[in-house]
Amino acid sequence: MAMYIRVKRSKTTYFIQCDPTETTLDIKQKLHTLIDQPVNDQRLILMNTGDILEDSKTLADQKVENDAVVALTLRKGCFFLLVFFFCSFHFLEMFLIAHHPFPVILIC
Amino acid sequence: MGAACSRKRDQLDNVDGFDRGVSGRYCKSGSSKWLATTFSRPVLEIQREKKKCPSLLELCTHKIREDIDNYVSFSTLPRDLSQQIFNELVKSQRLTDVSLEAFRDCALQDLYLGDYPGVNENWMDVISSQGSSLLSLDLSGSDVSDPGLIYLKDCVNLQDLNLNYCDQISDRGLKHISGLSNLRSLTFRRNSAITAQGMAALSGLVNLMKLDLEKCPGIHGGLIHIKGLTKLESLSIKWCNCITDADMKPLSGLTNLKSLQISCSKVTDFGITYLKGLQNLSVLNLEGCPVTASCFDTLSVLVSLLYLNLSRCNLSDDGCEKLSKLGNLKVLNLGFNDISDACLIHLKGLTNLESLNLDSCRIGDNGLIHLTGLQNLKCLELSDTEVGSNGLRYLSGLCKLESINLSFTVVSDGGLRELSGLTSLKSLNLDVRQITDAGLAALTSLTGLTHLDLFGARITDSGTSHLRNLKNLRSLEICGGGLTDAGVKNIKDLSSLLLLNLSQNCNLTDKTLEMISGLTGLISLNVSNSRVTSAGLRHLKPLKNLRSLTLEACKVTANDIRRLQSAGLPNLVNFRPE
Amino acid sequence: MKKEDTVKLISAEGMEFVIDKEAAMVSQTIRNMLTSPGGFAEAEHGEVTFPEISAVILEKICQYFYWSLQYSRGKETEFHIEPELTLELMMAANYLHT
């Protein structure tokens, strides 16, 4: 393990061991084994920039470093948890840091 | 080279090993004794722990230490945690009278402030706020004076109090601690203000088990006040030259005494007779007392006596046949007495002896014949005697021997093969001018050796090849002048070495420093009187454990060493030139 | 990465931290819970609740676990501790034998 990242979704934080050369998709596959959500439904956002991580790019490419915080959002059926489409990045950060006990679901 | 002069180690007070106190981390009292005492285990532990990950608790403690000025109070923390922070601040010398305030009312149990800089009256208020929680307090070497001890009245559960070297404390101060009846250990060494009158305050300390009044010159007549302290197990009044026979009388009823040290007092054979009821006494130190062989009559009835120090007592062969009565002894020190081979015959029956010190006695080869039956001997001190090569054959059967000191004797190369079968040997002192490479060749079988002192021996480069098998050596001294860099090649792989002294070998150069740079366990290094220069110091950077570095009479300045210290030898505390 | 190789630590507020068992074992206390024979309930469910440890402290502790693993593999970086967390973190570290 060269590094780890913290993947946050509502009240849960996943510590994921990884390597800078791994791709976003690799990470999503690891998450799949933990949360049973298909990789296609996962979306990862690097918290300190607000950038959406692209599946084919490596963590190093996207400046995801050791101990980085990454937000996980899920798409379910016709609901999209695309919080960042509607809210400013700062709001997202606030709700994650405040560890809101319930998932905030915004419908498009 | 004159190497062998002024090297006689101080033989006084060897008993200290028996009752080392809690204090002494910085040790105002001891000079360089820290090397001897902290030599073995702690250093090895440092090495082993180097790779160990610091615990989160340690990281937090260090963090607090860094920003200690931002903390107002630790009183909300559990006691063991505030205690840990306190200890860390003391260890790193970050504790000040200001930061001390944060520890008010923390219910701390142990405050070890021995020899801590700046401790005075103003610290006592916070100290006393620990109240009934405080169990152990070490203020040795502080400037706390009599009124400061008033504060301790609230610390009713105090068990250990160390006021060594507190020269502001007198009889009046003692009065303030007279009510601390839970005290089990009280020590105030080197206090010239305490008198017999003040010692009346001790009479109420009925739970006292240990009392140390070493170097208190004014206490004559005061021991009457400890007459009732029947729980007392250890009493030291050594170096109190005011103590006389009359002072022994009050001790006669202290039947729980296990250790009594009255060295360098005026006690004579008559005073010793008061001790005959001390059936639990196992340690008795009479070093430097004006006693004669007559006292052996009294000592022979002390059934528990195991350790007896009679060095520097001016004993002669007269009456020494009575020594044979002391058959229980395990440790006997007869050093620096005027006894000869005729006396040793009476040691024949002391077969329980594990340690015998005959330093500077008038004994020679013929006397050692009488030691052949002492099969339990582990430690034999023959320094500065007339023992020569012929005598060593009598030692060859003492197979439990772990330590022999033959420094300043007349042994020569030919005799050393008699030692070659003593494979239990760990320590061998051959600081003898006439020993050469040829003698060293006889020692290659002694692979258990951890300490080898060849200080004045005339060892040359070719002789060092005999050291290669001595892989367990932790200390090595070769200072006879005959070594060059080529000889150091055989030393550089002795990776257990903690102490290395190669001083007085004036042909050693920076190349030597380069070669020993792999001896990373070293905590003490001496290459004085050599051609080492400041340019060679860089080779010492890997020696992270180095605490003492001596490079006198070399082309090295104190500033050069200081630069080395700050560049990466944080443990270096003792260096010369300074 | 398998689910069985992880353990869930739950803070006083109910916040959850899913970490590798290997990391959790850095704490002697958690190691005992997960490995002691006869088994704590914790061992079976892979969940440990800490009613007296807040989320912000528990997260810091998890970060320490991973830092510690990295340290023991030779990556000796500095572990950052926010000054305002130190005392609370110290108490938790003490409880967790960490």
C-alpha cells in the first residue's frame, strides 16, 4: 500500500488502500465489493478541488494524494444524487463535514 | 606514553548498586558515572526501538510538549495522562514555573524533579495542590528552603521524599515534614545544616523503611530519635564523620535493618558490638572505619550477613584468622588493607563467596593458592597487588569467574594462557604495561568477553587480529600507543561495542574514524592524543547513539564537535574539548 | 479487497468508519475485541461502537492507524495533529492502547 484515501458518503467513511497508479475505475471496483453498488452508479469527487474523477485516469493524474477525501455519490433508478449540479461546492463540503446523519437526496 | 597513570578508578562506595534511588536522571552528584550506570540495557533498547512506530499517545504527548504554552490546565485529563505529559516535560526540560501551573490539582502521584533546573519555593504551591494523591516527590538539588516544606503538610500520603543536596533546608524544614507518617523513604544526602536536634522530627515517621543521611556532618547524637522506627530496613549514614560508637547504640533495636552503611565514620569495634542483635542485616558497609579484626567476633553472629565491605579499614594480618567465621558471606571487600598472603589462608572456608576484592593488598602468587576452593567466585579484584604470572594457575579452576581485574599487577604474557579456560569470563582488566600481542593471543577462546581493558598494554596492529573473535565485546580500551589505522581494521567489525577507547595511539588518523563509522551502537568514543582532525568528524555522523566523545589533543575544536552535534548527533551530551 | 477484511468503527454520533482489519489491529484494544477467543459480539458483526469517542476524533484515530502501517513499511512522514484535538485524542488513544 503506497497510500490511502477516505471515501465519504453520508454518515460513512471508507478508508481505501490504493496506489497512485490505480485508476478511478479501480477504486470504484474496490468500493463495489464494500457497498454492493455497480461501478457505473458511482461518482467520485475530489473534495479539495471539487473535480469529478474520471474512470480511465489514474489517481496521480488527478492529483489525488495520500489521505485525500473523496465524496461518493450514487445514482439509483431515476433518482440522481448529483448534488453538485444544484449546489455550490461549498454546500457539499459543509454537509459532508458536518456529517449529516441522513443522505441528502436532490431530485433532478 | 605514561598512559597508565592516574587511571585508578575510585573504589569507594561500591555499595551504591544496592540501593540506587529514584532520582539521578541528571545527577548533580555523580560526575561521569552515568556511563557506568546507564551503560548496558537502556542503550540496547534505544537501538531496537529506533524502527518502532511512535504510538498515538506519544505523538499527542510530543505535540502538547511543543505547544505547552497554550495549555492552561490539564486537570480535566485522567491522572495517568497528565502524569505522562508531566514526565515528558521534565524529560525534555520544557517544564517551567509557568507551564507547571497547568498541572495544578491534577492529582499527580509522582513528581520527579531531581536536579531539575530552576526548582524553588515558587513551585511548591502547585506541588502541594496534588494533595493526598502525591506519593513520590524528588526535589533533590533544588533551591527549595525550609518554608517551602510547609506546603507538603497537605500531601499526607507521601511515601517517598528525596531532598538530597537541598542546601537551603535545615532543622526548621524537617519540622514541617514530621507529620508525614506515611513516608517510607526519606533521603537528604549532603546536608550540613541538619543537627541532632532537628532529627527529633523524624521520630514520628513510624512507617519509614529507608533513611539516607549520607554526608550530613552535623547529625551526631541524632540517631536516638530514630530508635523507635522499627520498620527501618535501610539506613545510610556513610561519610558522616561525626558518627561515633555512641551513635550505634540507638540502632541496636532496629532488628528489621537489612542494610547499614556507616563507612567513613568514627565507629570502632566497640560500636560494632551494638549491632549484634541485627539478625536481618545482610549488607554492612564499614569502609574506612577504624575497626580491627576484633569486630569479626560480632560480625560472625550476624547470621544474615552476605555483603561486607571492610576496605580501607587499616586491617592487618593480626587476628585475621577470625575471618574464617564469616562463612555465609557472598561479597567481601578487603581492598586497601595491609593484609598479606598469610591472611588469605583464612578465606579458604568462605566457599559461598561470589565476589572478593583484594585491591592494593600486599598479596602475591603464593596467597592465591588459598582461593582455589572458592568455586563460587564470580568476581575477583586483584588490581595493584604483587600477583604475577605464577599465581594465575590457581585461578584456572575457578570456572564461574565472570570478572577479573589484574590491572597494575606483575602478570606477563606467559601467564595468560592460564585464563584461557575461564570461558564464563565477561570482564577482564589487563591494564598492564608488560602485556603484549603475545599475551592477547592466549585470550582468543574467551568469546564471552564483554569488557576488555588493555589500556596500558603494549598492543600493536598485529595483536588486534586476536580480537576478531571477541564479537560480544561491549567495551574495549587499547591505549598503549602501538596502534595505527591498520590495527583498527580488526576492531571495526566488533559491532556490539558501546564504548571504545583508543586514546594515546598518536598515529591514528581520520582513517580510523572512517573505519569505525559502522559501529553504530557506540555511546562513548575516545581517540584523544591522535592525529584525528576536524575533517574526520563527518565520519561520526552515523553514530546516532553517541553520548560521549573525547578528542583531546587532536586537531579538533569544541566548535567542530558542536557543529557535528547539531548536524545529527542529538544524544551527544558529553564531549571534550568543550 | 474483501468485506470480511474490513471492520466498521462507529462514533458517539453514529458516524461510521470502514477500515481494514489490519489497520484496526494497530489498536491493542480493538485487536483484543476482534481476536479474543470466545469472541465479543464485535468480532462476529465486524462492528465496534465507541459511545465516548466523537466522529472527528475517531476519524483522526483511523488516519493514525494507516499512518502507522505506512510508517512500519518505511514511509516515515510526520503525523499532523490539530492542537485543539490533542487532549481528546490523547484520551481516546489511551483507551484504545494506541
